[in-house]
Amino acid sequence: MKNIFKSFFLPVFIAILIGYILGSYFYKTYKDNLHNDLRSSRLYLVQKGEYDTIDHMREENIGNNYIYYEDDNKYKTVIGITRNYANISKIKSLYQDNLQVTEYYIANELLDTKQDEYDELLSKVSSESEVKEVVDNILKLYQSNNNLRLISIS
């Protein structure tokens, strides 16, 4: 019985003790930054397409209000941005194309404060012209900001 204790239970107990000590240390180290650095907001980007060249993207999106970004040497057009998942169907109803919805996260301090106001307004409006106006206003919030960094959760 003494051999079993030494060969099995003692190493397990030591491993649990070391795990507890290291876990406590890491938690104390990162506890202050856990709520400050890792806070972010979810955004849903409604994307119309992915293009190899910027000229091809512009040709395909004549008449649409959009913003774009470059990812893996492809240009992706965004025709709608919302934080409310229920608003996606309203945005999609404006277009007949096959649209893709991608979930991204953005740091709270980079999120425009008007985004919540426009999302609330978008959830209340019902006519196509009102939806289009609100979606265009949301896109205008992000058109001039070239420093946005979004995190995609795949």
C-alpha cells in the first residue's frame, strides 16, 4: 500500500498543487487586464462580395453604398454593419444578391457611440427607404476610419 501511495498518489498530488499555484499566479497577474484589455463588442458585417482587384470591386458595386477592406489580398465589400443580429434580415432585404454575414469583434473604445443609436433605430423602422437611410448612416460612421482592427472568430 505504501508503494502505491508513493508511485501514484504522491505525483498526482504534487501535479495538482503545482497547477493550483501556477493558476493562481497567472490569474493574479492578468486579473487587472482581464476586464480592460479583453472587453470588446460584437459586430455583424453583411458582405456583398470578395474581389481580386479594387477596380473589379468598384465595377460590381456601382450604385451601392459600401465600405471595403483588404484581407489576404482580396477586397471585401461591406454593405451593412450592425450589433443586433435581428437587424441582419432587414439589411439583407435591401439586396437580391447572395450575401455573407461575418461576426467580428472590435475594441469598445473604437466602436462609434452612434452605432447603438442607429441599431436601435434600425430595429424600429420598417420601410425599405428608412432601412436604407439608417444603413447608409451606419456605413458613414466607419468610412473615414482607416485604423479599425477587427477580430474574426472562426
